[in-house]
Amino acid sequence: MDDRRIIELFFARDERAISETEKKYGALCRYIAGNVLASREDVEECVSDVMLALWNAIPPKDPEDFCAYLSKTVRNRAYEISRSANAWKRGGNVTVVGEEFMSTLDDGTDLASDFEAKRMGKVISDLLRRVGEANKDIFVMRYWLGMSHAQIVQQTGYSEGKIKMSLKRTREKLAEALRKEGFTKWSSKTN
Amino acid sequence: MELENKLRKKRMLEALDYIDDDIISSTVKKITPDDYRVAEPVMTWRTPLKHWRQYLALAACLLLLSIAFPLFNYVAVFISNLTGSAGSESTEAISSELIDTDETDQHFTTESLETEQPNLSTESVYTEPVFQYVISREEFDEMTEAWKKFRNNDKAYLTRTYEEFSYYYPCQGFVCVYMKKDDLLVFCCHSSVTLYGEMTVAGCLFTLPQMEEIWVYKDKEFLSLTQAYNSGLLNENEIKELSEIHYEHLYSENKYG
């Protein structure tokens, strides 16, 4: 079923909206949540929570891109569950990916006061539009979806070496872009 | 420093959340999630300990149940015997007294049994049978052999062990005797047969594939009611009375269990 039709079902308060969402995106939701959470029970809880959240949010929310909205909702909920249950220890891959991405930043950066998440998100988006489709996909898969190198290899067909190199170069470009945008104490230091 | 790192991670995740929808969507739609995986769990001391505690609690519950349940059963029977004997009479004493009684041709109706056997308390058992006839192990063995012979060793009529007989609700070692005449014993060996034919025998001597049966036991042999009537052991009036007792026993709002 078309995403727009699913949203119409939500607006009509038709419970088929949930079943159709589950049918079309259930596996994807579990995949996204599964990269963050450590147990299948948590994943199922996450997906259930998201379905309920969608039901409560739409309407009035009318997402232009339902897939992205759903994916972000799943990701956020998965991190919430992860944090509430001894987060970083349980989702091992999350910690690794988070640390890797954090290496883009200078240790001296005063994130507590200077970090502007929304503005940085804009910088990242602009960069990803410039780095090419393949590099963009690899970056999103690794840092947004929290996928392992092996998973990215499986999904893209690229070699692991190419993936690691792509990530390194994109991080370097990101660090440079952030510095240009005036984020204080930014450096181009990357691992 | 640790707090700062946590904050960095949090803000970093927030920044990633502000990546434009179309970028996320275009990548996510390329993923073919045949199956999802869960992140590698990092073993901490809490997880196994939690399970360990659960197993321990479960084991403790099972242990308590295994001790308490048979104990409860034995206590119930013991109290029943103790209060029922009104003194020093043992189970076997009650049994032999009932068998060796000199009263002949006595019909045990509900009323007469309740008045004539006040010492056989029913408080400790779940039912109020017409007559609680305590069966000793020896008698049980004899009756079992007789039963096998009566049923031609048909596997459909499997016998119970004495322990099973003594254990199952509601009789717990008793059978419901409707009539005792000399050494003739007429009793109901009722079984709780569900509507679907599943046997859930409750305290019977034997497992019976049908309910509402009355059995006659004499000289270590079983007879059906018809056989007892045809052989002159029971007369027509007695058969009629037995039917009434039996009906009341089974259907009168569980008056007798």
C-alpha cells in the first residue's frame, strides 16, 4: 500500500493503518531497532511502542515522508529503551559506532554550551548531498542506522575496505565542514 | 569528563536526528531487511545473576510444593482417621469392623449411614459420601485382582496403585459404599468422566471408561448389579433403593461430591 494511503487510514482512524504499516515496514522497523537493542523482546516492545506513537501522532501530524518519519521514530524509541535499560552496555554496536563518529570531534570542543544539534544536522545533510550516493548511503547506514561493517557489505555489496575508507573520508569532510560553519574548537582530527 | 562524553553522545545523536528526511528515506528504502538482528549483548554480572535468582526461586517453589502437597494429603487422611475413629481405632480396625458387622440385611441409606457412622468424619475430605469405607492395602490388592479378573484384563480398565488410589481427590482411600450386606459390598466407584470422554478419575478404585456404575463385591469377586440381581444376591427393592441412592449421590447438587 502506498504511504499516502496509509497516512489517510491514520487520519480516518482506521486501525488498518497499523496493520498496513506493520505489513510494509514491520521488518524494517525491527531491523532498525535491532541495531540498537540487545534482545528481541526489546525490539518487539520498541515496534509496538512506535505503532502506538504513530496512532497518537497522526493526525495532527502529517509526515511528508512517512518512511523517514517512521524510521526516525523507531530509532529514537530504540535509543530511549536502550538508555532506560543500561543503554550503552547492552547495545554493543551502538557504543562502537558512537565512539567512531565522536572521533570526528575535537576532544576540547565544549559541546555542553556550543553544540547546536539542529544546525549540525543541517551541516551533515548538506555534506551528504555532496559526497555522492554511495558515500551517503554508507554514512547513513553506519552512523544513523548503527549497522556493522558486515551488514553494510551485505546491503551494498561493497568491500569492507571500501566502506571503511568511505567512512573515513566522509568524516574528514564533515569535520572540515563543521569547522567552516563556525563550530568552535573544531578540528579536522579523525581516526 | 565522563559526563561531558555522555553529553557529546547525546548531542551527536540529536544532530544525526536532524539529517533531512529525504536523505534518510532514500537510504533506508534500499535496505532489504530479510531478518533483523539484535545487537551483540554485552555480558554483565547482572544478567546471569538475574536469571540465577529466577532459577533459584523456581527451584525453591518446586521444592516447597513437593514437600507441602503430599504432606497436606497425608495430614488430611491422618486427621480424617484420627477424628473418625474417635479414639484408638485404626484404619484397619474401622475396615474390619465394617466388614465383620453382625448386622445383616441392613440397608445403608443416606440418613441411616450418617446417623450410624458418626465417627467417620467427612470434614477432612472433600466430599460427603454416602459411606466412607476405608480400604486397606491388602483389601485393595485383593479387589484389584478381582477387578482384573472381572474385566478380563482389558487394558481399557486399568487399575490404580494403592498410592494413586489413596492420593486422588476426592476419596483418598475411601470408596463410597451404598450397601453392605454380610460380606456383600455394594459401592459406587464413580469416576469423573468429562463430556469428551477424557478420564479424570477422582479417587476411584479403578479407572472406568464410563460413569454411574455400581459395583458389587463378594467373596473376592466383582459382579455387576444385574449379575447380583440375577444370582439373587440383591432383590428388586434393593436394586431400586441403590438406584435412588446412586442418583442422589451423583446428581443432587453434588451433595455427596
